[in-house]
Amino acid sequence: MLTALAIAAEGEKSDNVKPFKGVDGGVFQIALRYRGDAFRVIYAVKIDHDIWVIHAFQKKSTTGIKTPQREIDLICQRLKQLKEALK
């Protein structure tokens, strides 16, 4: 995860990073596997030229690969709060 964030800080994108769908542009997710479990780290770039980690969680979806709605709602809420705090 730290490697992917360091690469993002240099303006590049790691192989395990993809855009996070359903949120404004500039928000990405890092997908990690550890001991058979799946983890996600959601971060935003292009906010005052900084990288902000918005949310990290263990993915335990009962609907396949889809991110649970409660996680998406929390990400949207935190992104909104971050943008308001940086005004």
C-alpha cells in the first residue's frame, strides 16, 4: 500500500490502482490481498496537489466484487468533508 501511495505522490499510478467508480474524478482505490482477504484503500489526488487517504477497509462483500453501499456512502461523506475543510 505504501508503495502505491508513494508512486501516486510522484504523479504515477501503480498496477494495483484503478479509478473508484461512482465518485468524482481524481479518486482511486488500491486493491490489496493479504492471507486470502481483500482490502481496499481509497485515496484522492488533485486536492491542493496532495494525496489524501479517505478510507481503508477490509472488503467483505456478500454481493460478489461490488463495494458495499455503506462503504461507498462513507467514502462520499468523507470526500465531501475533506473538500469543505480545504476551502
